[in-house]
Amino acid sequence: MLKVKWYIFILFFCIGCRTYSGLKPREFYGELDGNKQLTLHVPKRYVSEQIKLDYRKGIEQFYTYPGGSLFYVSYKADWASPNTGNLKNAAGERASSTEIMYNGVDKSKLYWKEIIVDSLRFGYCNVPLSQKYRFEQAINSMQVKRKPFWKNQY
């Protein structure tokens, strides 16, 4: 009986470790309104991380991967999305008046997705089918949470 418990423990431990094994936790450097913070995990093995800012507190973080794949998160950005070309002919799925999701395959047979929730926009583009799972994991791992009160102290 003890042996069976160990097997079950090891099985759940391995499943738990594998859940985000292809992802790396990163800090989102933007200040979200309403005392909130963004929990962000991005696919591992990115070759560059870039941050774009504007004077109105707009921010966008980009993670570029070998082969040209791109993962991005932006908040209050008033410039064009990395998926602007893909969005021109796309029909979005609306969850509410402030939540919409677009996704598809571009002319080069590469996958893309963009989700907009209020002023938060995130997604990926130029992703081959072999890497799509990792990028979907990253999208699904994102959470907006209330910031602990002690992190508001300067």
C-alpha cells in the first residue's frame, strides 16, 4: 500500500512540474490600474526581450524567438499590434463588450493569436505548429491579480 502511495505522489509531482516546464516566469513592467499585477509566463528560449514605452504609460513587452516567432503583452498601448496585418480580415470571438479574441493561420502557415481584455492586449505571431502548444500555454498561464498591499509601499 505504501508503494502505491509513492507511485501516485511521484506521478502527481511529475505532472505538476511539467505544467509550466516550457515556460519562464517574467515580470510585466507596466503599472496596471486598480492595484493589480500581471502574472506572466513566456515560452522559454527567447533570443531577445524588448520593452516599448510611451509618455501616457503605454507599455509593450516583446519576446522574440529563433525563426521569428513573437510573444507580446501590452497595456494601454495606442500603437499598432504586432498582429495588425493578421487582424485586418479576422473575425473575433467576443466574450463580453470588453473582451475579444482573434486567432488564425497566416499566408506562411504560421499561427497567430491576439486577445484583448479592456486595455490589456497579448498574443503571439509567426508560430509554427510544432511550437504552438508552448505559446498557448503561455497565454493560458496569464493572470491579473490584486497586488498585495505591501508591494504598493515605496
